[in-house]
Amino acid sequence: MQKQLFLLSFFLFFLSQGFSQDFIQNIGGRKSISLNGSWNYIIDPYQNGYFDYRRKPFDESETGKGGYYDDKQPTNKGELIEYDFDHSATLSVPGDWNSQAPELKFYEGTIWYRRHFNAHPESGKRYLLYFAAANYETHVYLNGKKLGMHKGGFTPFQFEVTDQLKSGENSIVVKVDNTRKQDEVPTINTDWWNYGGITRDVYLAEVPETYVNNYKVQLAKGNPNEIDGFVQINGANKSQDVTIDIPQANIKTSVKTNAEGYVSFKIPVKKLEYWSPEDPKLYQVNIKTASDEVTDKIGFRTIATSGKDILLNGKSVFLRGIAIHDENPFIPGRPRSEADLRMLLTWAKELNCNYVRLAHYPHNEKMLRLADEMGLMVWAEVPVYWTISWENPETYQNAQKQLSDLIDLNKNRAAVIIWSVGNETPISEPRNRFMGNLVDKARSLDNTRLIAAALELHREGKHIIVDDVLGNKLDLASFNEYAGWYWSSGNDDDLSEYDWNVKFNKPVVVSELGGSALAGFHADKDTRWSEEYQQKLYKNQFNLLSKLDGLRGMTPWILVDFRSPRRPHPVYQDFWNRKGLISNTGQKKLAFYTLKDFYDQMEKKYENPVDKNLKDKK
């Protein structure tokens, strides 16, 4: 009872803080204007624009104004007079601040953004201010009025601004704070750069007074002959006829939403071309009401497990994968365009991958849509990473919200076959409850995809053991292992002495393996940091993994070198994690070609299976 009251009080607190609304599905399919471009910014390490000198938020003051909320220079007594957006420098949006100014490279704290834009709102229309992501805690003001706030660095959020938008010039002021905190998600300790800022697109979208807010159109669980979905309408006229039209599949049906604007549907399917990496077929799906219409490109496929097999459209598949961070080494920093994202996935295709792990947090929606288009299956995850505050209810609610948003955003993407609830979380009773509850939540939101987590292993002598109790709730025996880098010498004779003890009768997917190499550093194969050492490590890993019964996939760590404050070695790292198969200058290391050769062999094995377990499971 006490726990229930605590959660209720937290929920009421959540509502009272003016948090962002749930976001519209398929923002790219809406009429909108882009607010990307140059935004003025002010660095505010003491948050003087948010707190008065008694550390009381200006939001709670009598005027409701602070130094920055209305971007005009303040004149009232007690307000700040030191700050002036008009004469301040600019940052590119989307983009992180760390990579755009030398003095901001390691900066963690508050920065205020300001952008002017022109709008011409029309009567009978509604307007949504949409942020694809900002890291980490974001407060948004329009024309001097606070719209609300959002926590989480990698998921979208929006505010309805119909009543606040002016005809002519408008001003947005945004406070972004990327300070790491123990009780947040992720927590203080990570192995990637804590890029701050408005890191993804910003839009002002126009919709009708009653519009299609959300929808799902996917195959029913385990049934390739039925489409299962729903439509949710937002607005005053919630009860409407809805038409779902898929012209290429000769499917057209009408349903009617209830008084809450919701309707679920099931559509029998006679003939569909199913999505796969070999043939990533996408259908145009039109959803139309009396007042609104939205179009999407959606693929249809089934994903399931049977014993130690992973079945895509009923056929056993080996996941030839690679892990990817949301980072462009060339800029550097967060990707800022679709071209950046396409470059990363093109490199994965060059490896002969059919699968990618998008680590360790939700990636850009555009990345998932490109995976749909390019034929790459996806492991998508939330940043429940290492040592989260397992016993803090607010931390759990934060993690659950990020998981729910990840699933809601990408539920129509055929490419996504796995939802992951976390990475390398140390076993304890509080952790088991926390993670177990996330697994249950994921299943309640989507029962058509596999649920996983990147678990840890342990060793007893020469025995490699995978027995994390969380594995009992997951669909995969998925774990990270770094033989040859963090343990054992990595030579063939040493690794050949190890054997495996995986306690689960499930498909085995190795979610991380690998080691570092400085591109261009060549030496003998026993010299750490050399390309030859990394190449030897991969070859020896393949021998070790060949002993794994039920191995059905892997995502070596990682496609490209990425920035990390944990990696300061002045010769070999310089704040880069060098486990990439491609360097930060785009140079392919020897291990890139070694992995590609292995994947070429695995592709042939699955095209011409000898083991009966690899044959079609229809």
C-alpha cells in the first residue's frame, strides 16, 4: 500500500510539472516547418536564468519570468540584465554543443537556446512544437510562456502551441541541461560521450482540429495472414470513420473509433510480400478520417524463436550484426542529417550485415526508417546501463517511460525485431525486480517482437557461464564477452581451453565482443593496440564461438571508433574508444575484412543448411 501511494504521488507530481505531451506518430508525414538552423545560445553553469539568488525557480515567482524566458532584455527590478541573445554566438540545431565550440568540449551543465521564426497560424488548425530529442532535461518557453519540460536524452517530445503561437514573429527559448545524476537514466557512469544540446530535429507541425495522433499497422503475433493494429484520434470529434488503405496489397477496410477516439482492427491477409533483409518490401499505408489523412511506409514480417532458432518469416536466420553508436566521427558529434545515418548503415551493409544493434539508447527515428528501407534488422534499447538506482521508484518510472516511448515511436518499423531493456547490469535482487518489470512492460506494449538485454557472463576456471536469472524472462540468451581483451591472452591456444555453459535453452546472441586497435598502427599479432592484434582476436573469437550450441547471431563492438571520456590514453585513445572496425577518419581496419569474411561464410551456411536446426521452421 505504501508503495502504491508513493507511485501515485509521483504520478501526480509528474502531471503538475508541466511535462511534455505524448508525441504524434510519424512526424515526417505531417505538414510542418523545420526550426533547424542557427540558434543563439548562452552558457549558464550556475543556472542564473532559472533560479533566483535564493535558488528558487523563477517559474515559481510572482511574474513567472526569469532572465531568459522572454528573450527581450529584461528591465524589471530583480531580473537579470547581463544576458543578451541578440549578440550571442550560435549553435547549429540539430547538433550537440560539445563538438561545435572548443570551450564546450567537456561542458556539462545548462545552455539556453533562442530561435526566432515566423508563423501564420490558421483558424481551424492546431499546432505542435516537436523536438526529436534534446539531452537531457529540457525546459521550453514560447513567447515568454513556459510550455513544459521533458527528461530523457533520446526520445521525442512535443507541446501543443495553438493558443501561444502568434501570427508573424515568434520566439522559442529552450533550457537544456546535460548534467549527469545518479538517479537519472542513464546514470552518472557511462562509456560514451555525454553530448548536450538539441541533438535532433525541431518542427512546428500543423494538424486539423481533430487528427490521427497514433496508429499501429503490423502483422498479428505469430500470424502472417492477419494484420493487427489500432488508430487513436485526438480532438473534439473523436468518433469518426477511419479507412485503412494498402493499395499494393489490395487491402481497404473501414472502422469507427469510439467516444475516446480509439479503435482496434484485424484485417485478414490473402497475399503479402514479407519484409526481409534480402527483400525489404515496404507498402504504402494510408490512414484517412473525415478530417485528416496520414501516409506511412510499412513492412510486414514475423519474428519468433523456436528452441535455439530465431525465425524470420518462419525461416531460421543467423543475425550477422554490428553494434553502432549514434555518432558521426567525421563531424564529430551526434549525426545531424539523414546522410550521416545512411553512411553508418552503408558501412554495416559493406560488412555483409543483416542486423545492427543500436546502442545504448534510442536512436533517431530516421535511423530506424533507413533500416526498414535498406534491409537491416534492428536491436533497439534504452539506456538502463551499468549501475542504475535500482530502488528509486522515480528512476524506474523514468526508465519505463523511455522504454514506452522507444516502442511507441518505432512500433511500425519492420526492421525492429528486438527490444532491449538494458546493458551489463550487475545482478542483485533490486536489479532483478527493476529489469524484470521492464521486461513485463515491454511485453505488455508489444507481444510481436523479441525481448532481450545485454547480460554479463562469469568464469569458473576455464568454464564460461551464462546463468543470469533475468535470462529466464528473455527470449534470447544474449550477453557481452570480451575474451582476448579484458580477460585471457587472446591467443588461439589460450581460448581453445575454454568451454561454454549457457543455462538457457534459447537462441544465443553475443551482444558484444572485440578489442581495440589504433588505425594505421601495425605490428606483430601479439602487440596490443595494433591492427594485427585486433584481427587475431577476431579470428580466435570465431573459434571460441564455434563451440557455442545455439549461436544464432552476434554484434561485435563496434562499427566505428567513438568518443568516450573514459578513454584518455594519450597515445592510443585520446578520448576515443578504439574498438571500432572503422577509425574516426573512416579507415577500415584489418578486422573489418576478417569479420566480413566470417559473415560471408555464415550467409552461405544458412543458404545451404546441413544441420536440420537451420532448415525452415514453417
